[in-house]
Amino acid sequence: MSLITNEHISIEKIKKSKIDQVNFDKLTFGKNFTDYMFECDYKDGKWQNPTIKPYGNLVLSPATKVFHYGQAVFEGMKAYKDDNGDVFLFRPEENFKRINTSSKRMAIPEFPREYFFEALHTLLQLDKDWIKPGDGNSLYIRPFAMATEIGVSAAPSDEYKFMILMAPAQAYYTQDVRVVIAEQFSRSADGGVGYAK
């Protein structure tokens, strides 16, 4: 793997794309991921070491705080490609604001704007072939942050990881949707965290 440095982000290049292993006519939502992912760690009071690397597994201690207290947030947005091959994002600025609003509520340090948009732009350049044009086709983008400090004490973590994954997608629903309204449950209570994803 070769290492390239963007303005802020290091990039570990893949040797060979896995795109040929994916059947784009029969995608299951959120099961096939692109060649690259973004990762950035929060330690010693700052976000550092932003890196784009080949998609792969993480190694985490079973005592990592995210597993015990659920200190994590996520968002989701989509990228689309038109017939000319141009890529468009749906409301990326609002997505960025929402993940930082959720982070603040969950005592996770806000993620820097320049890292977020540079990572997003670079990932989309690297994985542009994963975005197929046509009605219903998109690239689902999942930014998320989680507590990574090791320990089971009931306190916010001092260490975090921010990541962005991407997955090719088709229309989520292939037919009309039947809506169910539950009157006995509430997603959000006053003073709670229901608005934070």
C-alpha cells in the first residue's frame, strides 16, 4: 500500500478494488462497502491522524466504553451520480451539523468541519466508480463517532474515533410503504436524547 498525504488527510491506497465482486443489480442495503473508509482519533484533547484507508475491521478491547455506555452517534446521507457522471450530495451541510449536535448531546467532542468535508470529498473521488447512475441508485454514506477509551467507569470517554463508511445502494423500498403509528411509545422525551442519533 502506498501512502499519500492530502492537505490534512493521509491516504493508504488499495492494491486492487473489490468492486468486481459486487452484483450491483442485487444489492442488500448496508451489506457491501466501498474500497475505502475514513478514520480519525480523538486523544489528548484534539482530533488527530485523519486517515483514509482500505475498508477493514477494527480491533477494540471488550472494555471499550462504547460497548458499555453506548456513547456513540451516527448520521446518514446519500450521493447520486447523474447521466453525465457528476456526483451530487443530498444536504451534506445539514448532515454535518446534525452529527455535531448529536455529539454535543452525547458529550463527544465536535468534529472539525475541514476534516469532515475533506474526508467526504476525497472518499467520493476515490470510490466514484461505486456510485452507479440511474433511478434509485445511490451511495449511502455513514459518518459516525464512538467512545474508544478502555474502562468501565461511568463517565464520558476521553478518547473517540470518528469514521465514514460508504455502501452502494438501490431504492430502499421497492413498493409502497405501509405506515404504522405506535401511540404507546415515544422516541424522544423532554430532556432526553431522542433527537440525537
